[in-house]
Amino acid sequence: MSNVQLIMTCSNLRKHPRSLNVGPNKMVNALNDEPDLRQVLRDAGLRVTPQRASIITILSETDDHPNVEELYEKVRALDDTISVATVYRTMSVLENVGLVRKLVLDDAPARYEMMPPTNHDHLVDLESGELVEIPGTDIADVMNRVASELGYEIVSHHTVIRARKR
Amino acid sequence: MSNVQLIMTCSNLRKHPRSLNVGPNKMVNALNDEPDLRQVLRDAGLRVTPQRASIITILSETDDHPNVEELYEKVRALDDTISVATVYRTMSVLENVGLVRKLVLDDAPARYEMMPPTNHDHLVDLESGELVEIPGTDIADVMNRVASELGYEIVSHHTVIRARKR
DNA sequence: TGACATTTGCGAATAATTCGCATTAACAGA
DNA sequence: TCTGTTAATGCGAATTATTCGCAAATGTCA
């Protein structure tokens, strides 16, 4: 009996500036390549610091969903003076601004991903801890309807499905 | 701009023994009234302790979704020697056995509720911290299809919707 | 370039939850 | 009903993720 957690998330709150096409081995600064991202920060009255740039760069290059500790280790390759507290603070800032999405899992530190330009969901295998992206579903439609009936406009949603292999 | 978290959960994993019809002011022991519940524990090779009985009693009488601290305070009325650790341990046990559901919220301690006999979802108002139940939706159908395509059988699911008043 | 509010780094502080362990007690079998 | 086995409890200490306070550093805008 294998235990699995299916995590589905979608977001339609704001237009994603532009998807980052940074090659996996190009250690470039995402914010330098993406003036749009700089502007997102500035528009929110926030400063574009090298720490924030490094974090976004790393996050843009990863296709998994790192937690703060993993992020911190990777970012240190770009900036070996950055502190964990800054990573925490930055993730919070980026989340508020809408550049990253926070995935709150049970019994594990929060994970993060860049805001995806396309809706997609997630599947977490609890045994391996692996978090896999799966194609988006039309769950969003149902949710939109439900939220709409309550007078709300969905900003984002996050579904956790616990399932058993059949 | 009011911020709201809509939490939707459903469960279809196992037949709920029987819904508890304990009156709001009847300070009775739920496990004594509900031999089914005792059996659920025994079937899992677990012992029916007074602590577990008290916790289930309190949880059955509440229509909100208490966290461990709130639960602990209320349970102390029935058993003033119970410890917080026991409440934590018991909630974990009851969750594994399928008697309660754990609601993991962001930036707040986990909340719990008795496994509902009928599907229902939740709405959390972040400002007030209030967690309101809303009628179940057919999201479950969509999820079942998605999970089914992946070869999984849904045990439970948990959706968090962040929405903004329109 | 200079003023100044933001942001950072550091380490200490919090908060939720778990753990270790000696003691207690549930319950299956005699 | 009594008893032995073994799970469960209570206590407080330990862990873990995250936040906070504050002085020093640094983006940003005039």
C-alpha cells in the first residue's frame, strides 16, 4: 500500500511577467535578464537587491520545488554571504508580490516555485518526498464557480490529495 | 480588499462509523455512547483510554475546528490531568485511524475536526481566523478522475483557496 | 553625490510539535 | 478476578521551522 499526496495548485491572479528561459547551466542573474521582474519589485515599492536577484535566479533555474534550506545552499554559490533569514524574508516578499508560490505541506518545511505561466498541479510521493508537476486540470473551473457564488474572486488555490495506489 | 482563504476538504476513504448525536450540553463520554468508535480503535490494535475518550467527546461536541491548544483547554474540563503531549499524540493516532481530519493551514497551528459523514468544504477568513463549513462541491469528482488516471484511489483531499472579495 | 528609508546579517527568540523515559494502566488470557 | 505484557501517559527537555531586534550596509531618487 503506497501512500501518496497529490498536490494540485493553480493560480490565475495576475499575469506572469514572462516565463524565464534561462538555460540550466547558465549562471546568470535572472533579474538582469528580466527587467520585467525588476519592475515587479519596484512597482511594489521594493528594492532590487543582489540577494533577491540571486534567489530568483536560482529559483528560475530549478525545476523542482526547493525549501528554504535547499534554496539557501544553492544561493550561496552565487552569494556566499547571504543569510538564511534573508532567504526567508525574500521568499515572503516574493510571495506577496506574486512572483513565487509557497507550497505548505504537512510535516515538512514549506517549498517554493516560481509563479508558473501556465496552470499546473503537483503530486507528492510521501515515501520519496518527490514533488512532481502534473498537467493542470479543470478543477479551477469548479473552484471559480464555488468562490464566485460566495462573492469571491480566486487568487490561487492549493489542493492536497492523499491517495493510495490501486 | 479582504483576504480570504477557502479551504475545501472532502473524504470518501472509509465509512464513518456513525455521526455523533451528542447534545451540546451533555458532557458525556463519546466513546461510551459510541461503541463503534471504540471498535475502530480496537480494530487498529489501539487501546481505548479515558484520554482518548475525552478528546473525542470534546471534538464531537464542538462544531468549530479547534487546534491542539484549544482542544487541550476544553478537554481539561473532563480530565484535568491530561497533558498537551497526549493531545498531540492522540490527534495523530485518531487521524491515522481515520476518525479525525487534520487541517493544515499556513501560519497557524493545525486544526482538527471529526471525520464528517457527509462531504463538506471549508472557508477560512484570515482576518478573523474563522473557519466556516460550506456545502460540499463536486470537486471530488474531478479529483477522482485525475487521481484515477494516475492509478490512484483518493483517500482524502484538501483544498486551500485564497480569494479576494469582489 | 547625498540623504534616507529599506534591507541585510547575525544571533537570539518564538512557536508548534516531537521525543525520551520512567510510570501507569488497558486488556487478553489464565 | 487476577496478572503479565505492552501500549499509553505525563513531564519536561529537545527539535525544527520560522521570525525578530538591531546595528550596519546599501538601493534609490532627488
